[in-house]
Amino acid sequence: MPSAELMRTILAGFPLGISSVHGPAHWARVQENGLYLAELTGADPEIVRLFAILHDSRRTHDGEDYDHGPDAADYSRTLRGAHIHLDDDRFELLYEACANHTIGETEADISVQTCWDADRLDLGRVWIIPEPGRLCTGPARDPKLIAWATQRAKDGFRPAILDEWLEGI
């Protein structure tokens, strides 16, 4: 699980603030979506957790920001060793998941696919319903899961982990 120190570091450098549509509440829903999917897909839960908090952490605004994925991937390299403790192969999966999460790919390692699906399932926060054909894994394409995740996103659901992440901020 990401440390409190890692969360403080990421949040301290997050340009958009905690109320952003791409901010911590989104990250927490992505983590919950991803951990649920990981149980079904066999994805690496640590990669999913790290992706959730990193993938949008370098956004400079809530509109079009085409470089934020690669920027987040590069940022993850600066955190490696001090805050991120993955072997080379697992780190490269995290890097790929962050770098390519906005370009619409669906083919990759199952952990990367699970990360992408976890993020796409939260599109309801900007009033977009995920299209099953743009999701990577069978479990994510389940209409019931899409409806559940979309409603949570539209409602601005705040997972319990969010309070822990924001404690002292």
C-alpha cells in the first residue's frame, strides 16, 4: 500500500488541488475500481494502487492535457527507491500504465489493462459512460459494473481511503 509520505509528496506537487475532477477523490475511486477488477483479472494490486495515485498527478489543468500521462510516468521514476519499491519488470508495467492511459489502447499486460479499465470506469465524473469496446478486460465490460462505477463517479462518491490520504492536509 502506498505510504502516507508518498501521498503527502504527490499531493504537495499536485497542481490542481484536492477538489479537482482529476484529483484525489478520482484517484480513490480508480483504486477501488482497480482492486475490484484485480481480484477478477489477476492483476498486480500494488501496480493498481500506485497507478491510481500517480496517473493524473502531473496534470496542469482539468481540460485537455495530453502530456500528463507521460509526465506522471516520468514522475514515478523520481519516486522510485524512496517511495516506490517495485522490481524492474513491475516498475515498467506501472510506467507503461501511466504513460499510455489516455491514448485509448486496449492491448497490454493484464495489470496495465486493469489500470486503464479502472480509470475509464470513472469517466462518469465528467458525464461520460464508458463504452464496453474501449475497455480492456472482460470483467470491466460487464454492464452492471459499468453502471455501478458510472453512478459512483457521477455522484462524486468519496471512498473511505480518501480521508486517510487527506489527513493532515
